[in-house]
Amino acid sequence: MKDTAVGSFEAACLLGVHFTQPASMARKGLLTTRLVRSQSDQAETAREVAIYSLRSCEEDWRDYERRQADGTVRRPRAYADERPAMQRKLAKVTVEIDFHDAIGSVEAGEILGVTNPWAIRMARKKEIVGRVLLSGRANESRRWIFSRKSCEAAAREAKRLAATGKKIGRPRSGLKRA
């Protein structure tokens, strides 16, 4: 199984728990998680957002099913019925970002030498690899994750085009040197 990055609501649905529980489970060492600096396309301030390892979520679910079959589970998970729907939604996601390659919009903007909203625009134009984290708590989540490798490749390409004089647009003052 590929170790894909998923958001906290996605992890909660896959685990069959309330949306607040993945953070608690991660603090207990049951899930693998990382914090990325993210900014939505509508917010002005950045915040840290937790992303979870799909592999660790699936391992925890299999462990839960095994314990449930053994009769050691005291009560079933209350949101287990959310799991199939989230599995279908994630199967439809065309962009899979590796857990260890995932970064937030703040870091993507820093690598690319652009503002955070511009990094989101680049992902929408398919210039870099990125996706919106799914959320059932709002109409649609505005938190994005990106592939570090795709951002670094786009930054190298922009630097190459700028060096040859073929880059269109304003210079990227914050572009990290490779």
C-alpha cells in the first residue's frame, strides 16, 4: 500500500471515529502524523495543519477489526459507517501525495518564491501537484497539501527559464537557489 497523506477529517472517517479523535490518537502514538504550515486561499494568516499517514490509519483500522473479532473491543466505533463513503471519495481523488513528500501552502510558496495563494493557483493549473483536503464539516475544505518534489521541480524550471530570458512574468524574488 502506498503511504499517502490524508487530512484529519479524512483520517477520522477512515478510522470510524469523531473528527477530533485522530489528533488524540496521534498524541498516544497510535497514528503517524506531521504538521505542515498551511494557509487557505481565503485566510490571511497561516496555521499548522496535521496530515496523517494513510498506511497508519489502515493499520489501526485492521487492528480494530481484529480486536473486535476477538471480542476485546468494549464498544464499536461510533462513526464506522463513514468509512466506506470516505474510501470512495479518496478513490476518486486523482492526485495522491506521498506522506513524506507532503507540504503545506506556506512551504510551497517559499520553495516556489511566490505567495501562498499563487501556489494554490499553480496547483489548480496543474503546474505543480496539489490537492484540497476533504472535509465534511464545511461546504469544502480550503486547506491544500502539495508535493515538495513537484514544487522543487517547478522552481528549478522557473530558475532555468529566468536564466535563459524566456520566463514570462515578474521575477520571483524569493526563489530558493538550487
